[in-house]
Amino acid sequence: MSSRSDFKELFGNKEFNAFLCMRVCLTLALQIQAVVVGWQIYKLTEDPLSLGLIGLAEAIPALSIALYAGHVADTQSKRKILIYALGFLWLCSLGLLLATMDEFVLFFGATISVRAMYTFIFLSGIARGFIGPTGFAFLAQVVKREWLTRASTLNSTAWQLAAIAGPALGGILYAMIEITPTFMVVIFFMTLAWCTLFFIKPKPVLLQSGTEKISVRLKEGIRFVFKHKVILSALSLDLFAVLFGGAVALLPVFAHEVLHVGPQGLGLLRAAPSLGASITMIWLSVNSHINKPGVVLLCCVGAFGACMIGFALSTSFYLSLLLLFLSGAFDSVSVVIRGNILQLQTPDEMRGRVSAVNTMFIGSSNEIGAFESGVAARLLGTVPSVVFGGSMTLLIVGFTAIKAKALRRFSY
């Protein structure tokens, strides 16, 4: 089937369009919210560790609930799970709106405001713990299997496009209309995301709960991942690369103290990786075949680490934007390869649980990586901590290239 025919079939699928719309609106809401919350917490605390604690507050519930969420996604209606999870996430965003209002800060003080924000971030982690594996598994029910690779790439591309607009929009809105109206925009996009789910018909539950113990089902998902060497190697590589190599959590510090560009500059810094990723993913969605994907994955993760080292050492705003742009481009290739590996190698009845393990490896590593960045910045300083993280990423790539023979030899 040609690329043009694939696109015609996919975009003629109203449910796939609704799924993409949900993904875009949700991502816009969460990206705007991340910019606003990060800037507000740093403004109130002036402590880089406080930015790392944002990631930790979200990672703890996501990690704790991930495997159970995968089990629920495999045994319950995925559409209903997403409806309930997005509704709960909407309430958490409403709580963040209230906790960041000037009146709240003036009445209760900055400390209580920051603690309230951490509380709602923690609660939102529970919802996102369900959304990750459920959304991954739900996509396979929305499109035919022969379209799955293309649909998965387009899904990632839609996420990246929204991740470009979200941070930039968040920084601009924060600077122009301040925090409370900006959070109203977050609530608006969150509401749209929730409404789009009602344009998708209920789907059958592929795996009935039966009498088998939950613990047995959870072990099946973990055992599948750890026995599948290619999946395990790809997840492990991204886990440690994101854990050490990411610098997103520290961008408010770079924007304020190193580059001196304010909240508007922060929005552009956060958008730059997504811009690079989206352009790359658009190209990949049209030219989906990747020769020697395992080798390409290793090279791209290594290039990502090198970009992070360059970004840490840069004192030029435009050079920093370029390096973040390139880091997003390289990272997007690894995201597409890993996503295609998971979609093509995972049985339908195990998608929720395998995606839950992926969430534990990758999704939560973003948040734990943010905490690591905050701690390292407190101990080493902001710039040395990012140099250290990028260097660790390069070492991990070298180790994986030597040890993971199955990944090096893998092809679709």
C-alpha cells in the first residue's frame, strides 16, 4: 500500500481523527501547564531542586500504579478508562488553577501555594498513569493492524506538533495575560480532549478478567518484556538516556540565570526540542522505512547526549535553541523506533501491560530524570549537572552497543 493510500485511509477514519484530536488537545493543555507551573514554582522558591521535585511528585504515583493500570487497560473498556482518567486530570488542573491564583498566594503564602501545587501534580500522576498504557493499547483498536505502524508514527507526530505549540503558547500567554487566564486556556483544551472521546465508539474487551489473579497477569507482562531482548534493550537504553540526559526540568534556571530570556524565552526553549522532533517525525511518517533501526537507535541516542553537553556549555540563546532543536530531532527517531518495536512485537491481549512496563521504563523516567536533574544541579551546579548527564548518556550508549547484540541486528 502506498504512503498516499495509507494517509487517505487513516484520515478517512473518523475515530482515528478523534483520537488524534484528543492527543493534541491533551498535550497542549499539559505542555502549557508544565511551563506555567515550572515558572511559578521557581519564581516562588528560587531553588532548582524545587523543579526536580515536580517530576518526583508525578513519578511516584505513575510508577506505583503503572502495572495495575496496564492490567485494567487489558481487561476493561479502554474508552471508559480514558474518559474517567481525563475527567480526573481536568479536576487536578482546576486545583492547580486555584493554587496559583494571586489571591491564594497572598492569603495562604508562597509555601502553602507550592505545596498545593505539588499535591495536585501528585494526583495528576495517578490519572496519567492510566492514560499512558490505555492510550497506547486503544490506538490498536481504532485502526486496522496493517495501518498500525503509520498510525503510531502519526500519533507521535501529532504529539510533537502539540508539544511545539504548547510551551511557546504557555510562555506567551503567561507573559501577556498572567497565570490565571493561562490556566483557563489549559482547562479549555482539557475539556476539548475529554469531549473527543465521545466520538469514538466503545470497543470490545479483548481479554476478559476471568478468575486468574491480577498478580499472575502482571507477571506475564513483565516476563514478556524481560524475555524479549530487543524490547528490553530499547527500553533500557531510553530509560537511562532520559534519566541522565534530559535538561527540560532545569530550563527555567537556564532561561532566568544563564540566558536571561524570561518566560517567553522559556516557552521557546521548551518548544525547540519538539519542533525538531515534529519535523523529523513528519518526514518519518512519509518515509517510514528505517534501515538497521537498532543501529540508528543507538546513534541517535548518542547524538542526543552530545547535544545536551553542547546546550549546557552554550551561553547564546540562539545556539541553545539550535542544540535543543537537534536533540529533539535525534530523540524523535528513537521514539519512533521504540514505538514501532512495541506495537509490532506485542500481542493484542498484552498491549496494556507491556505499555505499562514501557511507562515505568520511559514515561516515569522523564519525571525521575527531572528529579535527578534538580538534585544534580543543587550538588554540582546547573551547567555541570547537565554536562554530567550528557556524558553519562554517551557512556550508556557505548555500553549498550557492546552488550545488546540483538538490538544491533534488529530490523522490521
